[in-house]
Amino acid sequence: MPVFSPDEVVETFEMISLSHLNVRAVTLGINLLDCISPDFDDMASKVKEKVTKVAGRLVSEAEAVENRYGVPIVNKRLAVTPVALLVESALSGVSDKEAKRLCVKLAEALDESAMKVSVDYIGGYSALVHKGWTKGDLAIIESIPDALSSTERVCSCVNIADTKTGINTDAALKMGHAIKDLARKTAGRNGVGCAKLVTFANSPEDNPFMPAAYHGLGEPESALHVAISGPGVVRAVVEKNKDLDFRALAELVKRTAFKITRVGELIGRETAQRLGVSFGIVDLSLAPTPEKGDSIANIIEAMGIESCGAPGSTAALALLTDAVKKGGSMATSFVGGLSGAFIPLSEDAGMVDAAEAGSLSLEKLEAMTSVCSSGLDMIPIPGDTSAETVASIIMDEMAIGVVNNKPVGVRIIPVPGKKAGDRVEFGGLLGSSIVMPVKNFSSKVFARRGGQIPSPASSLRG
């Protein structure tokens, strides 16, 4: 039996009870390729049967692991094969209108399955169109507003850019229109449907975070991925060591990330073993919540910056992200997903405070995404922002991901009826925020130019 010192016991208690250490999510990926059928009703039935069979014990086994170790698992989630791959054979000879209706029907089948097994979300209502699209891809994208507004737990990721292929700008414009339409269809809830939709560049196949999760083609039949957390733990460590120089501070954060990652892998491995599935990866991302103190912005401020977004914030975030990756990669050989630091606006109380104080703007957030992993995340913007402007914001962020060969996403919410500076509530872990101003200059001609922005020269490797 291992012997733990009193200091180690106290440290573990403080991390869990006082600094909100938790496992942000366990996400079970499920292959649905064997559910493909030219008959949509048959396919929907097979999908529901397989999801409920494979994931039926996920919540109960995860809760048993929680109780054994005393470490909360905040979310239990599912990810499935990108649905666009499933629907191709069933859409031959079908009109565009009927294809859209059938895809929504499949989304409803996924939603029913998720409810039956009591998971928080199910990801995979997705399409990969970074180089172009098929009829199935297009049907999924066109159906997203109806599918996500009529379901509670279904999430969607559309990958429109890749370092090897560049940016599909036609897809960016389609996503701009889809986001606007989805916001309108969920206007009674402040456009919250858009919180279940992300536009991505370089999307990983094993990401446990929603809404970007899907079960990629390189994955096994089923696999359990774990997303660690712990910004409160890192903040507490930084606050206690105000006199350290940057080299020493980075080392301290690295050691802390090592400990957090070891906890995450322990939880993930045991949950996977109980379910009889493969253990997948540990996503090293620090993910904040709306709870005070559980904030990436507060870590940046604890380094000596008055308000997140002020000069130095990008450098501070770069140090944090790098130290977390180094510590986490020493703790586990199974790193995957996004693995960095999340800076979602509405989900991070410190970020919201900074936005209200005026230190944090949309442009500064975009700059900070060049050194973190999440991209522009959970950002409310004025409801009258045009689809072309939304598409252009997406393309800006895709360019950061493509040129830097890193995964980034855009989860943006044009809140119907709201203007810059208004307060908007989304509820739960989605939090609340002020609506961020968007520069009042047109990008309409740019957004409508169409075609592919080529891949950068840096992609020509090997």
C-alpha cells in the first residue's frame, strides 16, 4: 500500500474541496458506421439501439468512480461517428427539402438515445468539409438550425479548415447563415442553440469537449476520453507564489498540471475498465466554469495583470498553456483532444468581469486564441450582426488555426434583440455575459468571394 504524507493528504483535500478540482467530462465515443442503411427509419432504429446498448451504464459507472475517489465528474457525454457519413446512402434521389427533414429525424433519434442513458450531451451531428462537401455534408449543414433547435442534447461540429487544405470559405458563409438562423429559432432563450454548434479548423477525432466532440474514423469501436480541469487549483498556486520569476512560475504550474492529469487518467482508466471499452486520451485543457475563482482570467490576473486583456495577457496565457501541456504530457502518454487552455467568455466569470471593465475586447480574445486551444468560444454578439460578418469572424479564427497548425473553433452567439453592452443569461455551465461589440464595418464582399483560401507554405512538410 502506498504511504501518503500529511502534506499530500492536505494538498489533495484543498485541491478538491477548496479549489474545485474536478474531471470536467468523461466522453464515450461510439462507432455508428454499422448502423448505415438506405432506409432512414431503419438507420434511426439501429442508432438508438446501439447507443443505448453501449452507453447504458456510462452514468452509473462514472458515478461509482466519483464516489470511490471523491473526485467530481461534472459531465458524462457521448460522441458518435460524424452523422454526415451515415446519411449518404439514404439520400440518393431524395430532394434537398426531404434530405433536410430526414437528417432532423436522425438528430431526434440521437437526442432520444442521449435522454434514455441520461448523458448531458451527445456530439457528432457533424460534417467535415474543409476541402468540399457531399450531398450528405450539405444536408447536415442545412439542417443544423432545425436539428439543434428541436433537440436538447445534440451538439454539432463542422470542420471547414485544415492546415493541409486551407479554408473552405463557401462553408464559412454557410455556417454564418446557419448560426444566424439557429439564433432566431432559439430567440426565446437568447439564441442558446448556438452554444451547441462550433465551426472548427483542424478538429481532433478524440476531443471530449462539447460541442466539438465526434468519434473519428481513426478511433476504435468505442473509447472513453477524459477531460481534466483545475483552473481553480492553478490559480491558488499562482496566488500563493507572487514572488516567483516566470521560469520558476512555469515550473510550478507544470508540476501542478502533472498532479491534475494523474487524477484525470486514473478516473478515465477505471471508468473505461468498468465499461469494458478502450481507454482513449486525456485532454489536458484547463476548462473554466462560471463559478468565482474557477477562471482562466483570474490565473492571468494572479500573474500580475490588473485585468485580463490588458497588455501582457497573451504572454501570460502562452506561459500557462505551455506549462500545462508540459506537465500533462509527463503525467500521461495518452494526450489528445485540444490540450491547452479554454477561454470561453460567458463560461468564465473572470473573463466576463474583464469584458465589463473594458480590458477585454473581441479583437484581444482573437489574439489570445493564437496561444491557447479553444478559439473564440461562447461569445455573445449583437443580434443584428450580419451572416457575412459572422462568416468573416469565423474565417479570421480559421486562419489562426491553419497557419499555426493547431485546432481552433468558433462558438459565437448573435443574441436576437440584444445590442453591445447588454447583459445576457444562458444558464448553468454556459453562464452569462455582456454582449461584445463588433466593429461596424462591412466584410460582405469578402465573405461572398467564395472558393478555398489555400493552405500555408508551412504545410509543405516531409
